[in-house]
Amino acid sequence: MRFNFNHPAVVTGTWENGNIRRELVRVAAEFEIVEYSDAEAPRTFDVHDRWQDQNVRIRTVGGRHYKRWRWDEPHAAFGPESQLIQSLYNGKELDFAGIEAMLDSEVTRVKTIDAYRGIENTDRKPLKREAQAGLSSLAVSGMKAPILKNWQWLGPDTESEVATWRERISAMLANIAFVDGIPHVRTFEPCYQVSRTQLGSGSGVLVSVENARFYAKEVDRTLVDPKTGFEILGKNALMIGAHNFSPLEFQDLRRFCVDAGWGSDDSPRYDIVTHDTDAVGIDYLEMETVRHARILHDHAGRMLKNSVKRDDGVEVYYGQQVDTHRMLAQLEALRVAILRWQSERNGTDHLAAPFEDLLDHVLHLTDSQFGKPAFGITEQMESFGVREDMAPVVVAPVAGATPCA
């Protein structure tokens, strides 16, 4: 399907006094949206809402998952007032970055170059209905920027600048597909999540359906934190009190709840119907192991930064002396192990030693903490130990143990 779109771009030139001029504009272009038949994009998952008796249908093509876009009629999906177009700008209801995020990144980049001269046309105030639709000033600016013309102030790089923005928009639109004429947007693999909940003075357990956005911020690319080298995870990925399970592991989830002493959710609102088990492409125990290593690294780092104090020249944590040099070394060893996993994606055996070393240190210090939460790092790691113990034991053959024929 061909799609005509006036996409935003930032172009540069010079003011009359010779200073650099940067402006947000729009450029007319044609993009191709991929189309599939029902057979080419088979339905692989249904996320069923028992309360409302509704399904979110997910299809898979070449390992990529797509969910049906449910906010517009198919014929109006690319209309000027469509929810899809608005979402492509503000990123709402999407598992990939929208145009607003691209523009915000460019505005931030320009500020690092020149704090006094920004990008023109980026501060349009949203109308009331636009604000109610969740459109920010930057999103509305992108939607209503002036159409690019052959202005005399433009610099020699305008053509390449426009081409770069067209490539960015094209990469974003590659996350959309039509299946039998119905728009679908790329999404993460669905999964179960079990979480602790507070019920008055006690606690309970909630089983919900989430997706694998915990393990990546965006579905179509991997972002890295330049400070740590860590891959940027999704929202709430490091939260305490939750564990994630494969769509095929619902019975394992129930067993975990019992073994961990969490109780049970006898009537979860959502469930996942898996039509093709081959569409499940994630090793959840591996990803949860890495996520818990990240939780521990984050927690230990915040302990050192926020809670370790100097008392009479001695560093202490809630009155207990801390060997910060040792703890920093353990933090670095775990960071290096996590980076190795990111590079190799070849199992988590090498994480065990640095993980356990830092965990023992953190839990020893945590035991001395006053006012500990009812469910904190200690309980999170103990429940993860239950999850690990549930994993089947695989006996690997030892080289040389079997005589050659």
C-alpha cells in the first residue's frame, strides 16, 4: 500500500547575519506500507479479556509480532484525524518511538551544540482538542510545520537532511502492516506476569497479561545507556514484586505462586491463547535472570549512592560498616558479566558468580536496615530462587565419557 505523508524534517541554513538557522518543516513523500494476506501473517496469539469477552489478536511474520489496530476503521486509518496518525506522532498505544520522540531527540541534540539558537517552529501551542488527544506542543509543531519550499536561506545540505528524516520516518512506518486490508502495528510477544499486591493489611497475588517490553524499550531497535553500556529496558522493568512467564507457562506460574507462598489468583482477568507454539521466541528464565541481575545492580548502586553515610570517618549503612571498595568491585564485575551477556546472548552461567557475590553482600547489609519494606530486594531475590529451582535440570554429556564407536 502506498501512503502519501507530509513528514517532518529539520533543515539548516543561515540567517542574514551569518548565524546558523534551523527550522522544522514538512516534506511531501510517498511511503510503502507492507501488505500481507491472512495466510502470510497467521494468527499466533489471542489475549482474551474474560471480563469484557474481547480478544487482542496478534499475528506473526518472520518472527515479528503485530497486533490489530483497534482505534480506527480500516478505511480511515491514515485519514487526517485518525488515531493512528496521532499515535505516530505522540507514540501512544505503540511499542516503538513516534515522531515526537525523534523531534525531542533532535531538539536536545541541537541544545548541546548551541544553547542559544534552537530549532524554529517547534513551540506551537496545542489547541484544546489537540491537548485532550494527548498531543504535545512538539507533536503539534511537527504536524503543522510549514511545507518546505525553495527558500534562499537554505544551506547546501538540505537534500541530504531531508533524505535522513525520510529514512527515519520510513523505519518507523515499517512497524505497520496491513493484513487483509486491516492495519496492524508491531508489538512485543505477550507474556504472563504475576505480581504481589497489597490487600489492606495483607498481601495477595495478581496474574495479568503483559508483554516482553520489560526487556527492551522499543520493539524495533535496541537502545544502550552510554553511561553504563546497559541496554535500556522498558518501563517498570526493574520493579520489585513481579515475575514474568512465557505464554506457555501458565501452569508453571500457578506452581510458582504456591511454592513461593504468594497465594493464588483464582480468576485472572486475562489469559493468552497460543495458536502456534513456535511463535514463542523468548527464553523467559534467561531474560528474568538477566533482569534480576539488573535489579540487583541498580539496587546496590542506589544503596551506595543514597544510603551509605560517613560516620566518624567510617562508611556505614544503617549503622553497619560497609566495605565500599569491595562492593564497587562486585558491582563492576556484575556489570561486565551483564555486558558479556548482551554481546553473546549465550546463556547466563557466567552471571552466577558475580550475581551471587554481590547478592550475598547486599542481603547481609539489608538485614541491618531499619524500616525494611514488607516486600523488598530480599523477598524479590528469594522468590526468584524459587523460580530457578522450578527449572528442569538438564544433564549435559561430558566430553570423552562416551566411548567412540
